[in-house]
Amino acid sequence: MKPNRSIPPSTVIPVLVYPDVRQAVAWLSTAFGFAERTRIGESHRAQMSIGEDGAMIVADVRGEQQPPQEGIVTHVMKVRVENVEAWYERARARGARVLEPPTGREYGERECTVEDLAGHRWQFTETVRDVAPEEYGCQTVAPWRPNREPASGPPGARLPAQLIRVHRRDAATRQDRQALGLSRNDPASALLLSVTNRFTGPARIAAAMYAWLRG
């Protein structure tokens, strides 16, 4: 996808309606730990990041655009987290309505479901173990790609542009190649990844970049 600083860098971006945009942003930041990234007017819309690569848009009420209604559930937002207990306790302590406390599932997840201040339902889920769908009576139609595997395009296509600069092989120094664990005979050395200060130390660079390049 082409970069655009005016839109979240996520493939799917839910737009959820709230009666008060600023109140919603404050509550979602406090209760769920989301972070506001872009403010569009004082009370029109706000873009928020969720974890490392998730995003949502908080939208105002207008015309057919309305918040959830009591007794009607049209959607549940599922968010993958590392520690569902911590997310649950934080949300509950800050006023989220608990619909289901953390509960283990046969498909390898531990999940909780809560409702925010406008009635949107959120399900936070932590992976406990890797389970094949066939183990609980379901069917794999097409396996999901691992997160580190690019869906398409050349090496480097999935890495954030702000993290790397891509150079030709002839720009790579011997020290750079050694730090990345690459050699001239390795196809991966066609790219030199110059990592910014978001990565620190040759060991961390080598581990992160080599693992990614090898897929």
C-alpha cells in the first residue's frame, strides 16, 4: 500500500460512532490504552492506534450514522493482546461493562468481552496455544500466512518505510553484511537494510533482519 500520513497504515480500519468524540477518545485511551494519532476537527473524528498495527476511527453522530442501540448487537471488535488478564482488569477498573471475564476456549484462545461507554463490544483475546481447526471439528480452507511472510512484492515490501532505507548491494559494506549475517553469495544480500535508532545494537539488528529476510 502507498503511504499516506492522513490515514492509519492498517488494511482494515473500523469506523465506530460515538455520541461524544472527545469523551470517547479520552475513555478509550484510559480504559483500553489506545492512542490518538490524528484529530479531525474538535468533535468530528479521531484516528487511534491499537497495539502495534491495529487502528480505528472514532466518528461523530450524524444522519444514519448512529451509535449502538440497547438490545441490538451488530458487531464485536476482536483485539489480540499478550496478556488478557491485564487488559480485562484495566478496562473493568475504568468503567467498562463486563459481559464475559477471561475464559479459555477450545481453539487455543483466552478471551474476555466488555462494552465501552457507547455500547460497542470489544473482545480481547490472548493466544495460549497453537490449535489446528481440525482439532475441534472445523476445517482449514486456506491456511493463514505467518505474520513475517510478505503477502506479495519484493523483500522489504512489508517493512515500515520509516524503519529502513534500501540500497543496492554495491553500497553494502563488509561490516554491514557481517552485522546482518549475510554474504555476497546470499540472495538476501541484494538488499542492505539500514535500520534507524528504533533498533539498537548489531545483535538485535542481525536477529530481527536475518529472521525476516529468511522468512
